[in-house]
Amino acid sequence: METGKPGPGDSPARSVAIRPWARPGRVRRWNPARQPQPEQTVSVKEAALLLEVHPATIYRLIKAGKLAHTRRGAAPPADAGTGKRGGGIRVLVSAIDRMRRIRQNDIN
């Protein structure tokens, strides 16, 4: 009995997203606790207040590679003579804590 309509078992193949992390037949739900949390950052001015130094000192520590940081916004220029600036600098809180411990050990 051919009517031209697909029957219950004759449905066309549906596209299925392949999830390599999930076992067949198992749905993996999104869990925000499992997602990596971005590290907390502060501005150069805030970092200077936390370390009790001048902001220029923070820039010197960053340039010397002693203080971990990230840049937000525009990428720095490829060639140094363009006169364009890069994005804002944000200092990692964990780097500030590490610098505090180093300074505390130097004092004691």
C-alpha cells in the first residue's frame, strides 16, 4: 500500500551533532562549575595601590617580566614606529600576591 507519504519508520535521516565527549545515548549537560574560570585582574593603578608602589614601578616590573599581565582591547602595533597604542594593561591578582610574598620574605 504505497500512498507516497512516509510512514513512521520511513522518516528521512536527521542531522545529529556529533559530541566526541559523550557516550552514545547520553546527554551531557552544561555545568558552569566545570568551566575554567578566568583569572581575576586589576588595573595598573589598583596594582600599584595593592603593592604600595608608584604606577611607573608596575610598568617597570611588567617590562622586566617580573609581573604577569594581560592586555585588553586593541592589539599592540606590529612595528614600533606607528605611534598607535595597544590595549589596556590588566595585572593578574595572583601575580600581585606572589610579589607581596617575595617582598615579605625579603623584609624578614
